[in-house]
Amino acid sequence: RNFFLNRIYKAKIEEAEDNLIKDTSRLLGAVKQYFQLESFIPEYAEKPFFPAKGL
């Protein structure tokens, strides 16, 4: 029984780690896009929460 629970627990941890890696790479992608937008469109630099507003 313990062996079975440990396997489930381990699988859940691996799943959580995978999700964290995916979320982190998504976040980094968004940050990268934001800085690319900001460098091309300097007038949006003062509006950090709406970098693509009005495009």
C-alpha cells in the first residue's frame, strides 16, 4: 500500500514540476515579447501593463 501511494505521490510531483517548467517558460516568453514590443514602440514604455494597447 505504501509503495502504491509513493508512486502516486512521485507522479504528482513530476506532473507539478512539468507544469512549473511550462508556466515558467510561458512567463519568460511573455516577458521577452513585452521587451521586444517596448523597444519597437517607445511610447508604450510608460504603460507597462498595456504594452500592445492600440495596436
